[in-house]
Amino acid sequence: MPNTSNPLNEWLQGFREDPAVFPHQLDPINRRLLLVKLTETKIREAGFLDQRVLDGSEAGAWLALADALGAAPANPGPAGVILHCGHCGSTLISRLLGELPGAWVLREPLTLHALAAEARSRHGFAARLNDEEFSASWKLVQAALGRLPAGSTHAIVKHTSLTANLGPLLLEQAALPNVLCLWIPLEDYLATMLRQAQLREGVRLAAGEWIKDIAATLGEDCPRLADLGDAELAALNWTAAQLAFARTRDADKARVRSWQFGDFLADPETRLGEIALHFGLKVDSPALSRAMSSHWLRRYAKDPRFPFDAAARKQELASARKRFAAEIRTGMRFSGKLRSALALDPVHTA
């Protein structure tokens, strides 16, 4: 837990002006916001801006939500946002974007988890914030994530997969941000998520949130988690992400692009340039080449201590498809039925 001894007024001033005074955690239950002082380098390098970025030495302060709202930074928020279905190359793309001049890339801020959970219960009896508080908190966090350090021109936020439901809210603003929805085909997703016990545990946990998005549409016809195996849970999670992407695109098609990760891997330098342009970054060929020559295409983006590349990914997927073929077929059938019930356009799930 960060040291929380610094005077309140200093934190309020820092929050207005300094992107290193980071909004780490939103607590809707107690209506407060945790600010943590991080270094610019730590923010740039973090694979996850959640509890994993803290080592206990950071200074921090809890602000009453009303005080934080009064110190809201004055900017419109990030220029670009990456939404994704999980384990589909979003961290790699964000790492490569971070190598481009002007880019300030934030990966998976924890504050977005609380907002995504509140959005799912916003109009129900379990909501912790009323409509006015939710709207103000949403604008506050977006403004805070849009702050820029010296030398940076565009803030880009890579969400965690479970916050894809926030996509339509992102597009309520008049100009910013542009959004990239990133995904992999269902068969690849199932092969990825079923191949390790730890990933299966994550599937089971995430389903508790994703099911709420499905239930909001299907009501009593929604499947029960207790009746589903791991393959069906994984398929449910992927399908719910596709539903979120469809709703995001419907909110403003001009500001949303949707890509399969395989399209990126087919021509990474060209695709990176297209994503950068979509997010408003003006980069030339030498800058793209420098990004491509960084170590990210040869390392595991979530943890660069480990080597990993497109060939290793292909081999892992092929092995998992064979080992879990029966479960994958089960997941594919279940998703097909669920997509039909949701009337989810096949173009979103090709």
C-alpha cells in the first residue's frame, strides 16, 4: 500500500497538472479516488497499471470524490483507445505504439475496472453511484488519463478486456478518442484460453462480469454460469466482447476500426502506421522502422523477460487446437447459438 502522508492540497495541484500523479483506483462504494505518484518511466514501461505496478514505496493519497472532481484536469481525454477480447495482441501493439514519437501509452488502468462495473449496474439496484456521479467520475478519469508529459502529443489507453463495455461511452464525446477494437477468431481464442490452468481460472472469473452484458439483452433466456464448462465460458466471454465491439461501432462507425490480430501480424509495419494514423499520430517511415526494430516483436509483450514471436504463437495455437479439439468444438457450437440469440451480425464475428 502506498505511503499516504502527503498534504491534500499538494495532491490536488499535482492531479491537475502532473500525469505522474496517477489516478490508480476508484472506490465507488466510499466515493473516493486513490492517487499514486509514479515515475514517467514506470508508467511507460508498465504492462498493467493496476496493483502490479506498485511496490509499496510510492507516495499516495485517497481523495474524496468531490475533492477530486473539483481538481479535474482540463483536457478532453485520450486521443486513442484500444478495446480487445483478451490475449489477442493488444499489449504488443500498445508496446509498439509506445516506441513512436509523441505517443504516451497507458496500459490497463485499474480505475477503468470500477467504471466498467458501475456501467454494468448503472441503471439497476446495485449501482453505487447515481447518474450524475457516474457521469462526472467518467469524465474525470478520462481527463486524467489524457494528461501528457513533456514531449508527448497523444495519450493512448489500452483497456483490459473486461472494460470493452465502456466503448459506447467513449464515443459520446464530440471529437476524441478514436477506437480500435482488436480480436482473434473464436477458434484461436478458445485454443489460447484452454491451454493453461491459470488461463482457465481467468476465464471463470471474467465470465461473472461478461454474463451481465449478455443478460442485459437476453433476460431470462440468458444461460446460467453454473451450467457451463470452461469452453462454453470462454466462448461466452469472447461473444460478449464481440457484442461490446458491435455496440461501439454502432455508436460512431467513423471513429472505430475493428481488426483481427492476424491482419496485424501479416504486415506489422504497415498496420502499425495505420493504427498510429487512426489515433492522430503523424509518423514517418524511419520512425515505424525503428519501432519494428525494437525487441517487442521477439519478446512476450506482457513480460519482456521471456522470448516470444509470431512463430512461437503459431506453434502454441496448433498444439492447443489438437489437445483441446473436443472442447473447442463445444465452445464453437455454444457461441453460435449465443450469437443467434443475440442477433449478433456475423460480420462482427467472422
